[in-house]
Amino acid sequence: MSELHTISVASAVKGLRSGAFSSRELTKAYLDRIERFNPRLNAYLHVAADSALRAAASADRKLSKARKTKANLPPLTGLPIAVKDVLTVAGMPATAGSRILQGFVPSYNATSVQRLLDAGIVILGKTNTDEFAMGSSTENSAYAVTRNPWDEERVPGGSSGGSAAAVAAGLAPVALGTDTGGSVRQPAALCGLTGLKTTYGRVSRYGLIAFGSSLDTVGVLAHSAQDAAIILNVMAGYDPLDATTLEGKAPKIKLNGKTSLKELQIGVPKEYFIEGVQPEVTAGVREAIAQLERLGAKIKEISLPHTEYALPVYYIIAPAEASANLARFDGVRYGLRVEDRNLIDMFSLTRGQGFGPEVKRRIMIGTYALSAGYYDAYYGQAQKVRTLIRKDFEDAFTQVDMVAAPATPNTAFRIGAHTGNPLEMYLEDVFTLPANLAGIPGVSLPVGFDSQGLPIGLQLLGPHFSEELLLQVGHVYQQAADWHTITPMTTDA
């Protein structure tokens, strides 16, 4: 039982059903590792040990009864998971990595969380995040810097860095993250995981503390495409509390035992293989694409001509939406309040002390872009170029089934390397931003290591609602290559 923390979600579900181990044993295995390694890694902001053990005991009673009576059980009964701290969980702190939400405990669950709870999961705790999910390294958290389990002097990526570090280090079998500009795929790549960004509208955003409302998506960080599919099947679907979700029942993803990619057309965009990308990343991704070709796929070079505009477009649209969304944090109803006799001064002092530097920077950028006299020149123009970026993908998908490219320009960088230069930090998401602007799904897969032993990630992007195709291709690749089974050893020292 000492290696319970290494098993897959699929194996965990099977073992719980058969009685090979109990939910309490599985949950305790992760809680023990959290107690041992979280002080070093800072993957979790809040560990819900007591409630997790109570939930596990309840799951065990249900599992035991079902084994005797052959009764049906929710599909994930007894499975522990971690939740990024921008998704609300009733009775647990929800800080979004910010001082301004310190002390806020919501009374309701995010829809994605509620559906997983209805499926029987056990919540281990809330994971660290860049403040309001604004960042690429989890260094912008107001509470702690999360460290990469592959090299604790390096970042795990962001903003879902806490979730990525937790799964990579064996502190959770799977975790929820969010992806607004790459915040699932980028940390997945830097931590050697499978990271799924869902189509905008596939998973409800209700209960997600908003950053950019037209860009935010809820996703999954897991070891394999199969594990990600299991979680997505439970979360996906229409939610009347989120008008942007697609009406109707979401189809269940079924990954078959197929080992060939015959007849699959994969496009390789020349704009993603440019000067400045770490050569080992380019080589690793090229080799992974060659592996997909050996598995039967047809590879075709394509062009996504407006890719170069994705970075400036994103950093107009996302801050503009953030400046509107974060206006609600004023110290009046919840979270931090800096008392002052004057109401306006109270607002100003609370926001000044509650928000960190990066959040303030983006609020100012967004407010400027939306201000009178500049709206059309900045926000309006950015939305027009966003349409061109989306059309690039639409045109590409008339020629190919999906796009393959690097997930990141570099492997994990050292903590502090980019904190003095915001543009350098923003460039770490240059390959993931376009998918959010287009609203399409993507998956990041581990495809090797650089000379320093740091993971390299391949990104697959598909048309709207093509999660099944992306995960199936990922599953076929992971049957032929075992990169996803390799875990960091530093945490076992």
C-alpha cells in the first residue's frame, strides 16, 4: 500500500470498487505525502485533512454496501482530488491567491466541483495559484511561491502551478485547474503532465472566480489522457447557471484501445517553430510529431498567419475583462477590509493593500484600454484581430484534423528569472494564448526531457468540442511512449 500515490485514476477507481484498498487508505496516502512534501513545494494553500477523511469513510461505507448488494454507485466514489483555489468549494477558503479574499469562505460549490462531488470524489484541499490566475509561474500568489517537483529552484508554471506540482509530486492523483491563456497546458508541460484545456462552453464557469470571462475555462491536470477523460466526462455539460455552456447533454468520451492514427491529418504551424524557442524543446516536439507519424498520422505544414498578434491582443482583452470583473472586490461584502471613516478611502485602501503588483498592473492596462477615447483604438481593434486569429484556426481545420506545436517556448525557468520583466513572463504563454482567443480545446502531453532533466510538452489543438479526438490521439501516443509514467524523484529524497 506504500505506492498508492502512484496509481492512475482509472486504477484507483477500479481498486476502490473491487475492495483492493479503501478510500481512507488512498486518501491517507496522499495526505501523508502532503504533510511531508507540501512545506517544501507549497502546492496547497489549504489542506482539508479532516473533511477528506470523513468523506473517505462515508465513501467506504457506500463501497462496502455496494459490493454486497451489487448496487450502482456514482462513478468516482472515494477518489481523492485537488481543486485550484479559484474554484469555490463550500466551507473551504477561496482566496484566488489574493490577500483581498483572505478569510472568504463560500457557502456554495462551483458547478464543476459539485458534479465531481455528486460523482463521489473526496476533496484533499485547495491548490496554490497566481493571484486571480494572473501569471505563468505561480510566483504571483500572495501566500507562497510553488516549486517544481522536478527541480525545486524552478517554477511549476502558472497559474495552475499548485495543481500541477501536486499531481507531479504525488500529492494528488488528479487536480482541477483553469486555463485563461494557457494556465493548464503551460504548467502541465513544465511539470511533465497531461493538461486538458476544454472548449469554451464545455464546462460550466459558475463558481469560478472570474479573470477574463470570454477566455476562462475549467480544465484538468492528470498523468494521462485517459485520466483526464474520466474527470471531463463527469464535469462537462450544460449548466443553467452559466449561459455560455452548450445546451444539451455532453457526449461521453470513450477512449478505445486503438493503436494506430491512420487517416489522421495533423497540421504543424510554421509560426510556432521560430527563433528564440529553446532548441531542446523544438527537438523534443519534432520527435513527438515524428512518433505520431510513425503511428500512422499524416503530417502537413500549415500557416496560422495572425499568431504573432495573439500576445498583444490577449494583453488588451484579458486585462480589460479583468478590470471589470475585479471591480466587485471593494471590502464591503467579503474578504479584506481596510477600515477608514471615508467610504471612498476605504475602497482605495482595501484595493491598494489587497491586490498584488501584477493584478494592479492588469487592472490599470484594462481600465486604460476601456477608457473614453481609447476603447475603439485598443479594445475594439483587439476584438477584430481576435476574429482573424479564430478564422486562422477555422481555415486550418478545413485542411487538417488538429494542430501540433510546442506547449511552451522553454522548459521550467528558475524562480525569480522573469519577475523583474513582465514582458519576458508574458512571452512564456506565447504558444498557448491563441487557443483561448479562439475558444478551442487543447491538450498538453509530456514528450521528453531536456539536458537538465526538465519536462518538455507537446500541444495538440483541435476544433471546438473535439476533446474526444484530442484525448484519443493523446491516449494512442501514450500507449507508444511512456513519458507520462515518469515522475520526479526529488520529492522522495
